[in-house]
Amino acid sequence: MSETKTLNEKIVVNSRYNKIWQSFKSSKTALISLFIVLAFFAVSIFGSFFLPYDPNLTEQNISNPQRPSETHWFGTDEQGRDIFSRVVDGTKVSILVGVMSVAFSLFFGTILGAISGYYGGKVDIIIMRIMDIMFAIPSILLSVCLMMVLGTGIDKAIVAIGLVAIPQYARIVRGNVLAEKENDYVKAAKIIGSSDIVIIFKNILPNILSSIIVKSTLGISTAILDVAALGFLGLGVKPPQSEWGTMLSESRKFVTQAPHTMIFPGAAISITVLVFNLLGDKLRDALDPKFFN
């Protein structure tokens, strides 16, 4: 009897996954966005092995940027560094910080939100008031303050951007847990003696996973913008590491005479943020509970 029940549950889960995939792949925008996102991940992992030039190598006696040519596809900056190589090399910084900072904030935000929503009472009040205080401070301002305290570096940027985003995930998880904990399956789990940890992480969280996935996808684009903003302000990664925001900052004085120094890193930021946002929107549509009614 139990084997039949398990088999039926697997069939239901597989059927739902098939419906999600069918809904997702029916949108050309979703497939194109997914392809570009995967391409960015591939570039961030393997791109450094195929760079035509050392992204941090400075040529001697170079005082002005060179325009795009057959030798340098995206041109060079004021130090003679190949912009194409630096844009490709900078992809790993943006993707790494985006993914890791979201993982950081998702981990702590999920725990805090789940505890707050499940237990309620004073625990809920204390956690949510702390989240409200963090919400009251503009995210970029809080990130800047944290970076000034922590110092520059990829690891510091991950921590700073991740900390700032924790309240967003905590609120989403809390709201979903508040709704889910009133369902019959949670009451049944309590009756059979399941512990609170089992109920939260085995019963409730899997049922709110769709909201978390969508928010995480959109959160990566926000994190990429944040790390670019920190780099533009000189608080990002340590030079001479390639990073898109830092490249934009360095190209400000050449806007009129060498606009390519700003166009290509700016385009990289815009395209990356756009495709992650589009992917998140399409995931939200595919994971919409109304689709399964």
C-alpha cells in the first residue's frame, strides 16, 4: 500500500514538473533568456582560458584608448588593456558575486523567515523589527557602509550585498509560511509527532519553493547591479581585477573621445540584468499555482 502511494506521489510530481517545463518552453523569450544565462555562466567558468590578451596586462607608452579594431575587438583602455578580455574576465566576478550573495542572503533569510512565520509571537516581532530596520536604509547605502567597514574584495562584496538582501527573503518566506502552516498537512504532521524542524524544512519549505526560486533569480540581477555600483564608486573588487562597474568608472574621463570604453562594459551589465529579469518573470509565470488548477 505504501509503495503504491509513493509511486502515485512520484507520478504527480513528475506530471507537475512536465507542466512547468511545457509552460516555460512555450515562451521563446524564456528559452532565449535561459540560453543567454547559461552562456554567461559558461563564459564565467571557461572564458579565462580563451582570452586573446591578459586582461590585467598594461602596455607601455599608452596614454590614450585605442578604438575597436581587428586586433582589439572592443578597443583598449587608457592603460592599453584589451577591453574585450576585461569584459569577458569581468563576467566571472559579476556572476560569482551575484550567485554567492543570493545564496548567502537566501540561506539566512529562509531560516529567519521560516522561524518567524512558524513560531510567531515575540520571536516573530523581534526578527521582523530587525528586518524593518534594515529595510529602512536604502540598500546601496547600506552596502556602501558595509564595504567601507569590511574593505574591498570579492568576498567582502558577497557578504555586504548578501546581508543587505536578507530581509527580502525573510519577508517572502515568512509570508508563505504563515499561509502554509494553517493547512491540514501541517496539522497532520504535528499529530504524528514530527518535530518543528522536520515540519518546517521537509513539509512547508518544499511547498513554497517556487516563490523562493523566482525571487532568487531576480535577486541575482539586483546583486549584479549592486556590485557594479560598488565598483563604480571604487568600493568593489581590488584592482587590477576586471569588473564591469570599475571599468565604467575608469572610462568616465573618456566618454567623448573614446565612448567604446564605456559602451561595452555598460552593455554587459545591461544585458546580464535584462536576461536574469526576463528569466525570473517567465519562471514566475511557469510556477504560478493557477496554472495547475
